[in-house]
Amino acid sequence: MNPLFASLPTTIFEEMSQLARAHGAINLGQGFPDDPGPEDVRRKAAEAVVDGYNQYPSMMGIPELRRAIADHYRQHQGLELDADTECMVTSGATEALAASILGLVAPGDEVVLFEPAYDAYLPLVRQAGGIPRLVKLSPPDWRFDPEALAAVISPKTKLLIINNPLNPAGAVWPREDLEALAKAIEGTEAIVVSDEVWEHVIFDGRPHVTVLSVPGLRERSVKIGSAGKIFSLTGWKVGLVVAAPHILRVVAKAHQFLAFTTAPNLQTAVAYGLAKDDTYFTDMRARLQAQRDYFSAGLKAAGFTVLPSAGTYFVCVDLKPLGLSDDAAFCKRLVAEAKVAAIPVSAFYSGDAVRHVVRFCFAKNEATLDEAIARLVRAAPALAA
């Protein structure tokens, strides 16, 4: 057996979802919405199954979708992309991450990771033979210290993996942080892999700043997006990859031996969806922002200290004011006693974790949020004891 994967624990998402089922709890742990996603996009996928092409499409993605990716990012982020040489489709953003890491990292290369980090990053880096160099992020703003970043950059640095907006913290790095990152790798050959799957789920009028718009990073970055997040269709697993041609060629060679290609009907539907009017994207953000505000108010009513959430489907609470310092133990009590499942943020660290923050998914309908809030309010006195 591969000792790396054989020794990995069950993911925190599966663990908490199993506990939610066992206790009959409302699952606010795993990040998926109640909303079924836009009907016109779903119908386009169904039509493409019946009437469209169902054999192998190009491993790079159908031309229609690659053009749609270039057009979409031109309209929404001001990028000028060559659809033929700079855009690729993968079977989800996690596959895009795997192809990027396996394609760009050689054994002994150093890879900078910012923790809390999406749980796929570190195992993939280690499987590629990379040596992780960690930068710790902390609440409430979850921004990196430029000196801490500079301390882990070396001539061996091959890759930096960033996640902006940041899951699990719901933070959004401003442009100046990305400029500081660019400055930190000046004079090196390091490549940035930027996980931007939440690029359309940003609140309070903030713009999304893609890594490809930052001077010094355009020709040395891989940008990864997710149709599943853009259209609230998390099971579709359609990743959108953009990089300069010399980088994308290498990532594509790894992709060809992973999933190779993606269901053509879903690609057709995503191409249609990416061309939707701006109103879809503004309305989607407004709806999710309202859910964030509604649930945050409920958490405050239950006595929790709510941390800022600038993007994603998630809002976090700080347990320190309750005198608690073990988020994992708290989440297990929460699911058993309050019948609400959440995720301990310490699970997103490999060591020296922040252990007093818990993440909830608010992308649920009002009835679900109301019941979750009611349960939290009833259980709060005992949970804080």
C-alpha cells in the first residue's frame, strides 16, 4: 500500500457527515447548498445528453467551453486569454489541483502552503515528492505576515498554493496581499497555483482580484475555477484552468493521465452558464449574502462570537469568548447535543493549529437555518459550560 494514503484519516467532512446522520443532525458541516442550481443550466445539460455528443471530447475541453472561459474572464475580471493555449477543463477543481501539483513539482522541490488549507493540498504535495513549507494564518483576518512568507522562500521553492477566497475561513485577500506575494518570489522560479473556486461568491461589494491580474504573476501562475461553485452545482465537478501556455502544457500532460476528460454534456451546459447575464451573478451573491447575514444574526442570538465572512458558503465562530479551546471536541458535542453538525477549523492545519474556531455552512434555505438556530439557542448554555 502507498503509506501516504494508507495512513490518512477519514476526511473531517465525511467524519462529521457520518455523525450528523447518526444523530439526526442538521448538516452545516459539508459545503453544499440546498438550492438545486439554475434550472436553465441544468436543462441545457439534460438536452446535451439526449441530443448532443456523448463520446470522448478533447482532453483540453470542448472548444465551446474553452472560448466561454476566455470570454467570461474577460468580462468579469478583465483578462485577455487565448482559449486555445491558455484554457483547459478538468473533472473538478481538485483534479485541476492534482494535475498542477503532479505536473509542476519534482521530488525535493519546496512548496509553500498557507494554513488553514483545503485538505487535498498537503497529501498531493507529498505524493509528488514535494517538501511542504507552511505559513500559518490566524483569525480574525487570516492574512499572511510578509516576513513569515519571506522566511520560507528559498532557491528550492517551486510552487506556492493559495486559496482566495479562503476556505474554511471565509476571508478574501486584498490586492496588496497578492502584490506582497509577487514581491516575495521576485528573483525565483516559483509558480503560483491559485485556487479561486469561490471567485463569484464574494460579498459586500468586494471585487475578486485574480492572481492573473497582479503584475509579476500573469506568466507564472495557474488559476483554478469551479463551475460547481459558480452555479451551486457542486456534484458536477467541472474545473476551469487558466495558465500561460508553457505552464498549461505541462499541467495538461498530468491531467491526461488523471481524469483525461470531462462529461461533454456538463461542459456544454457550463459554456452556456458562463455566458449568462451579469444579473445571475449579482443575484446569486445577494441571495447568499442575505443567508450569511441571517444565519450570523442567529449565531449571535445563540451567544456566539461571529468572525467576518467576506466570501464562500461559510461563517466561523470564535470559541475563545466561551472559554473553550478544543474545536474538535466542541463539534462532537454540538452534533450530539444540539443536533447541528459543523467543522472544526483545526482540521485544516497539519500542526500548530488554531483550535478555537468552528465553521458553519450557511448556504441553506431559511427553514433549515431557522431550525439550526433554534437548536443552537436551546443548547448554547450547556455547550458553554
